[in-house]
Amino acid sequence: MMKQIVTISVGFLLSIVVNTNGLFAQAHRTAAVHTYQNPLAVELADPYVLQVKGGKYYMYGTGGVAKNGFAAYSSTDLVNWKDEGQVYYAANKNGWSDSTAAWNGAYWAPEVYEHNGRFYMFYSAQWGRNPTNEVENFRIGVAVSDKPTGPFIDLSSKPVFDPGYPVIDANVLFDNGRVYLYYSRCCYKHPVESEVASWAKQKGWFDTIEESWVYGVELKPDFSGAVGEPVLLLRPPVKMDDKQAEWESRSVTSKEVNRRWTEGSVAFKKGSTYYMMYSANYFGGKNYAVGYATSKSPLGPFTKAANNPVLQKNTEKGGVVTGTGHNSITYSPDGKEMLCVYHARTSATGDKRVVFIDRMKILKNGTLIVEGPTSIPQPIPGK
């Protein structure tokens, strides 16, 4: 049975309990329905929001109610979400993944795009072809449906392409009649020399530091493969005096894990500038955070922003939010507000990754700002 997931402001509930004046309670109620509060009542990681023609929104992500695949949620206001059930099943007629592999097949980070009247889901999973028995054998696939609620069927019985190393976190940009795929090369078996790695080894913490890097490649118009070779776009800093090194290396410098991530990229264009938001640090820890870079070309070179990170934990400032990352962007129903959709954790949700939506802006000088993380009532987007 489909169930309605509703967020109600605490203020509204209190008004019913403590106010005996009917007129006052009604006035407070009217105000309350125009506010929402993070986190939303959706337990999902790597959230991606698609707005279709007519204004309705669909959210996809890692986990939720899905098993060996992906679920979807729908909304008209970005606050109240309806569970649409599972929309992609790995065992479809063209399925190429291995649901018995590590992480139950690792069905992660789906993103859905409306293109030429159909809906295309890009996602990552464990590839069934694994002659060397790699633990991390992730590749990117694409499935298609006539509806945003599926069922999505893989276009091919194999991944979009095989770069020769595990990849996750597909993101697609349609630009001037061409299609670009962005993805993250995994840390797995990818040790990288850097000053941070040398420092960690001298401390006796880690012998090597593995890294994940973001690449971009042009896709064929029918999504059947890549055009040319992938281009390296973003990676963790090599030098410790790099302005980005401190925040992108926290998983290592806090002795959390011997990996530095650059993942969860999301690319979009504003004016003549290409923006790429990305996440760094351990996705399962408190230091997961978001930065961005800009370019004049969809395949770079990209320059990281001086005001990074633009989204990070707020516990050091008295807040309750940690693990902010892997975002997507969308717009309010009236089209006037740009919004950052991401997952995070709170002191109340524990290890569960839940969905947050906060406002974001691009200033006249091109600086990107995310107004979050928030966990207090605020106006519903577009209100």
C-alpha cells in the first residue's frame, strides 16, 4: 500500500495543545502549513530530485524500501513525499549486475533524466562479469522507462562502458546537443602519493592513502557508450598547503580511514559557467562535506572554489547535523529558488542517512552558497 509521508511543524502541534482560542489556533495553523523542517521524513542516501513537466517532483536514491534496485517518492511541494514503491529491479530482462556481490550488489546513487519523452536512470552496481573476483567491481548502467515511476529496464545487458576500474556516482549533463557523463573512480586499489599520504605514514597511521577521483566523458547520443577517453576533472590536493587540503583530508587527519574521496559530483551550467559540486571525506562519517569547482568547458579544467566547503557538519557551532553530502539540485515550484538536496545525519537519526533540502544561491560574482544545514522551521520552497 502506498503511504503518505508528511512533515508537520512542531509549532503547529504545540498550538493545538496549548491554545484554547480557536481563532489564534487557526491562524497559527495557517502559518504552520507554509513551513517545513529538516530532516524530511524520507530515509534515503544520495538523493536525486527530478522535476517533470507540469511541476511534479520525483526523488530517487540509495536504500529506502528497495531491495536489489531502487525506489521512488513523489511530491508537489518538495516537503510531503509519497512512497511510489520500487521502480527498478536488478532482475529485469537486461539486468547485468550481481545482487549476491558485496553490499548486496551495491545499487547506489540513481539519477533519472527526462529526455525525448522518456526517462533514463543512470546508476552504479556490482558488475556480474568479475573474472578476478574484485570486491569492488562497480560499473555504471542506464535503464529506461516511459514513466518516472518505472518500471525501468536496462538499455543493455552490460554497463555503459568499462574504464578498467570500479566507478560509481553517475551524473549527466545535457549541453548544446551533447551528453556528458561524470563519475567517480573508486578508492579501491588506487593508492596515491601526496604530502598528506607521506604525513600519515610518518605518523604511523597508514602505509598508503587511496583516493577517488572525478572524471568526465562524452556519451553517445543513445547512451550506448563513451566518445573518446575519460578526462580527469577533480582529485584531492597533493600539497598540504593547498587551501582545499584541510577540509578534503579530514578522514585521514582524524585517523578515521586511509582514504580520501572525491565523489557525488553534480554538474550544471549558469550563464557561461559550468559548476561541479562534489563530496569529500568518508561517506559514513561525520566529516562528509560538499565543495564545488567551476569551468568554462564541460570537460574542464575545473578550478575549486575559495569558499569551500559550502556544506558541512554544524555540530561545532552547536548544531545537530553531521555527514552532509552527495547532493543534487532542483528548483522551487515557482522556479525562483535554487535548492540543494542532500543526505545527512542528526543526533536523533543516528547512523541513518536522511534527506535534507536547503536553499542555495549563486551570487552575482559567481560564488555558490548553500544556506545549510538547517534543522529549524523555514518557509516551504516557493512560499
